[in-house]
Amino acid sequence: MTPLFSDTIVALSTPPGAGALAVVRLSGPSAVDITAAVFSKKSFAAAAGHTLHYGAIREAGGELIDEVVVALYRAPRSFTREDVVEISCHGSDYVVRQVLALLLRHGARLAEAGEFTKRAFLNGALDLAQAEAVADLIAADSALSHRVALNQLRGGFSQELRDLRGRLIKFAALLELELDFGEEDVEFADRTGLAHLLAEVRGVVAGLLRSFELGNVIKNGITAVIAGRPNAGKSTLLNALLREERAIVSAIPGTTRDFIEDEVSIEGLRFRFVDTAGLRDNPADEVEAIGVSRTRQRVRQAALLVYLFDLAELSPAQVHTEIAELTAGLDLPVLAVGNKADLATAEQLAAFEQAFRQAERPGAAPMPLVLLAAGQNQGLEALQAALVAQVRGSALENTASATIVTNVRHARALETAASHLAAVQAGLDTGRGTELLAADLRHALAALGEITGEISSEDLLTSIFTQFCIGK
Ligand code: GDP
């Protein structure tokens, strides 16, 4: 295979700044020669791939820059499928600058953002969805986002898309048959068979699209608003969840005037908790009034509402009423959390729970209720379990597919494919001409092909890879 690129790129692949080590990476046909020109180890130029070499990097005048370890990967057994050299030097900005400058003087070119991964894609080492997973994997900061990115990188999603395209191509072939034999009135592509295949494919696409909801949650976290009357213990609960004194805890009602946000990872899911100013019907002053209206606004934007109340202050019926007011017109999962359980007896708590169930709207799904004492760090595990169950329950049960779509670009392409498939369906139902069906089908296939990069444009590639950092 003739190489696609004639130039050799170089960049710092570890984060800038002081560290024990820094890795400078080269990729391209001259990666080995350029390194050999500045590296003391004479056998390097002819060395086999997948080997490590210890030696010195020197200026042209012989001045020592650093002692380094060089890893050599020969094409095509490398990340980019080109010759790749990774120079591990000491992690000082000065050393890195000197090494980079020297390599540039010897003919390497500074890599653009994402250029290593872009070469890996263009040289066929990765498809586009896998290349994007590299960025996700680097950015992953929770167990779940890591697992999803890794699955995508290993080609799980790409395989699913290939299967899908395969089935659609089979469908297209049946239509072509019908086109060929249409005039002879041969029923190769019997309508029920076609409709069946189409329904199946549309189901898979819809499942992938639904998984995007969960994918978003995994990648970006879920926003949970903690709301309730002043003094219910919202700041205390937030602090307990974050295990640090971020919110202002105060015994004076209505002191939490602004929003305090922070993130906490529970069982691999990232929750972004938002504490709100106390909700009250008659704000005591103007500042508080602004807080209340903004609270309602925040509730509207939240993915989950944690309604916190003081068990001694509100009756179960009042809790239901306040939640109903707060969520009027919204389709929002709610967790009711009764606080200050330490001040109640076990009998009182049991009675509360029973009355809470009785006050529930008949026919409605039971609202999760957790009784705890935030101030004593009691019952937090039950709350965390309820939070995770709430998210998993609403998002995961809709996701039959093992693949979880996390990328907005992929979701858009799937939406496009879904709308073209819907057009095919409509065409089948109304007996549209086979040519028109085939055209819609081609559009759907193209949309799916864009995800893995079987169909791509320079603009698309540029917009994807410039989101990467230099050196990736
Ligand atoms: P907020 O206005 O809803 O943010 O309420 P705060 O978090 O400021 O708490 C109001 C008061 O309730 C403070 O004096 C807390 O110490 C107290 N408090 C919070 N949680 C508990 C709890 O679990 N048990 C008891 N006994 N008091 C609590």
C-alpha cells in the first residue's frame, strides 16, 4: 500500500507543563530518519518495530538536550499505520521545546489538532465512530463513560451499524429486483416481507436514538435540582452528598440565595446537583423573590427533581400538593425526600410512609420516597440508590441495544436515517413507485454511512478532528 501522506508530523502527546515524563510523538514516512538524525543510538535507524531504545538527544553542535527512551512502531503496526516514534523525555517545558524544535529543524512538521487520529482514520486503522471514541475515551471521567467510549473504540457501535446497513442493502436489492421484473408482474419483493424488514430496521434505529438520551446522561451528567421549603435541609443534604462544605448551611430561613452546583459520581453516573433558594409563597424580600422564580425556572430545566421536606413540617398530602405545583405541566421524574428523620420515632416514620402512599393519586406510578437525616449522614445510601434507579429506570429500560449513542453527530445522522426510513414506510403504505422508495432508501443508507465515515467530506473531517487537542 502506498502511503497517503508524504510528510511527517510531530507533537507533544502528553499534557503541557512540568511532569516526570513528556512524550513527543512522530508519525510519517520520515519518523525514523528524523529521529535517527538527533538520537545517539546508532542501531536505531535499522531497528525492528515494537522496540525500545535508550540514548541521548543532542543538538547539531553535540550539546546534550536530554536522555530519553524511544519507542519505535513500524508501519503498518502502529496507531496511524505509519512509522511512529514516541520519545519519552523528561517532562520540562524547556526540554520539550528543545526536542520539538530540533525535530522540526530536521524536517518534521508540527501536527494539527487531532491529526494523528485523523491519519489513523484515513489510513484505515479506525472508522470515524472509532476515531471519535478516542476523544471520548480521553475525556471520560466516570466508569460508565469510559466503558461506553471503549465499546465504541473497539468497534461495537460500528459493527451494529454495519449490520444495519447490511439489512438495508438487502432491502434495496429486493426493490431493485422488483424494478427489474416489475413489468412482468413478478412479486419478488412481496410487500409484507419488505414491510417486515423495514419495521425491524426502523426499530433498531429508534432504539439507538433512544440510547442517546442515556448516552447524554453518561457523557454530560444528569442535572438534579434539590428544591423544598426554606430550612428543609437542602444545603445540608447537598453538603452531605458532596462531602464538602460548599453550600451555606444556616439556621436562618432563606439564606441560600443563589444556586450552588457541583457534581458527584454515583455508581458511575454523574449527577450535577443544584441547590436552590427556598421555595416559599410569600417571599420576605426582593432578593428572595428572585430566588423563588429562578428556582421554578431551574426545575423546568432539570432532568430530575429531588423534593426535600422537613418531616415535622409537612403532611404527606402537603408534600404531594407542593410537588404537583412545582412540576405542573412538566414530565419530570421526582424523588420525594423526607429530612430530619432523626427527630422522629420509627412508628412516626412508618405512619408517614403509609399516609404518603394513601395520598398518592390513584393509578399513578408510586413516587419514590426516601426518609433520611441529612444532618446526621443517615440514609444517604438509600437516596443514592434511589437516584441511580430513577435514571437507569427511565433511560435504560428503553434501550434494548447494548450500544449507547453518545455523540451528537451520530444522533443527528440517525435522525436523518430514521426520517428517510419513515418516508420509505409511507411510500410502501401508499403504494408509491419503487424508484421513489429506492431513492429514500439510498438517503437513509448515506446517513448511516456518515457515522462510520464510509461516506465523508473534508468539511466533516475537519470539524471532527479540530475538536481534538494537538498531539492526539
Ligand atoms: P435549607 O434552607 O433547605 O438549605 O436548609 P439548611 O440545610 O440550611 O438546614 C436548615 C437547618 O436544619 C439547619 O439548622 C440544619 O442544621 C438543620 N438540619 C438539616 N438536616 C438535618 C437533619 O437531618 N436533622 C436535624 N435534626 N436537623 C437538620
